Amino acid sequence: MKAIGRFLKWLAGFWKWAVFVLLAGVLAAILTGRLSAVEQALDQDSFAFSIGGSRISAYDMLTALIALATVFWVVGVITAYIERRIRSLENVRSSTRILITNVIRIIFYVLAFIVGLDIAGVDLTTLTVFGGALGIGLGFGLQKIASNFISGLILLAENAIEEGDLIELSDGTAGFLRKTSARYILMETFDGKEILVPNEDMITGRVINWTLSSNKGRIQIDVGVAYGSDLRKAREVMLEAARSHPMTIAEPAPMCVLTRFGDSSIDFMLLFWVGDVKAGRLEPQSDVMFAINDGLKEAGITIPFPQRDVHMIPPDKAGTEAAG
């Protein structure tokens, strides 16, 4: 199977270079005038039209397509090499590397487009007409695409998120950021779902980044004990359960406070911090709750369930009270 995979990879690379050689050969033949017969056939008025006072024939369009394809192929190879070099810079944030590669890709492809049209002999002044059409397109059909693209650049420039961050969206969806692109971010949720979130939503909506400046995360556990219990002993049991967990960090230190006197219990709130929230919060929360339950049992402290006192009124007394 590995041999077949290597062969298919080699075959794909071979066809890639074969197409480039073919395009480059055809472009060289066009520029040297060796396809005069094709030019005469496709440069007729029946295959031509005018834009902004410039005449464009089918031969011109064919030349422009071949020139653009050839130049874009070369630019693709160059930008791929530059991206590999930039991504190898480990001392630069991943979001900064992505921003640099996106900007370089845009600049190179814009220059390639202009150079390709110039090689094809297209009058660049006609681009003003296409620029107006592009502006109308951005104002209507491409508005969202342009907005997502600009939002993506803003996200990368601000270093607000980067690959590997644990983020949570405004609707409560949480997961790890796996990829950033010009139009969307790829987020992987805890159950393995891959969600494509438009960049515009990341700018306009409220996003929680759990690991922006630190991987620390706080866990909260609410515990109620029965009335008449030793409250200071209960508090110490909860603190000890949090301190003894291996994922708990010493600073900030665990804290346990009494929050309220409820209908059926005296309620405490336990707060403790874990060093790496990416490793998960549910497991340490569960472990500490098990430890609290065991510790309270050993101390003779119960966790009550809701209780209601029902007073039964005798029928004769109930009738007397109703009449009165």
C-alpha cells in the first residue's frame, strides 16, 4: 500500500510538472509567433468584442488564459516555498506567520495577474472597466466574502486567536481552533465535530478565548450541607479535596466560601484553578466532587436533599377555620 501511495504521489507531481511544461511551451510558441495559423483563425472580427474602446479577440483571451495559468503556477511554487520557510520560524506566533503568508500570497498573485495580462498583450487600461464591475460585485454578491476576508486579516493582525487555542462562541459552542483561513476558521469541538465559523462572526460576536494569555482555568463546584453540620470542618474538607488533586495549582489558591442559607441546606462555593485548561475541566471537577463526597461522609456531614414539612389539619378544625 505504501508503494502504491508513493507511486500515486509521484504520478501527481509528474502531471503537475507536465502541465506546466505544456503551458510554458505553448506560451513560448505564442510569443515567438509560431502559432500564426491559430492567431489568424481566432483573431477574426466574428470572434472579437470591444470593452472600453479596446478590441479583445478569442486569440487574445486564449493568450491571456495561458499566460495567467503559467505565471500563477510559478507564483504558486514560489509562495509555497516561502510559506514553508515562514512556518518554520518557531519564535514567531502562528497567527503572525499566517498573516505574513496571506499578505505575501495576495501581493504575489496580484502582481502575477498584472504580469500575465501584460505578457498576453492586454491593455491594462481596460482593467478600470473590470475594476468597476468588481466593485459592483463586491457591493452585492461578494459582500460577505470580502467581509470575511477582511475580518480574517483583522483577527490575525490583532493576535486575538491562533491555532490550538480553546475558544467558546456566543452560542456556547466550544472547541479547539485547528485552522485559520481567509474566509473562515476551523473549530473542532470536544465530540469531534469540525465547524467552519465565518471570520465575520468572530469579529462581530462575543468570543471567549480560554488560552489567550494563559492556559489556566477556574473550576467552580457548589456544595450544600445539612443544617447543624460543622461548617468549618465541611469547608476544610472541600479545600483539602481541591488541594490534593494533581491538576490543581497553588496560585491562585483554592477558595471556599459560604454563599447562602438555603431552604434545605447551607450552601458553599468551592473555587480552584487548573494549570492547563486544554487538558480538560470535567475530569478534575469530577475527581474533586468524589473526594468531597468521601470526605464529608468520613466527617459525618451529610449533603441533604430538598425537604418539605407537611402539616395535616384535622377535618373539624379545618372546617372551623374556613367558617371563621
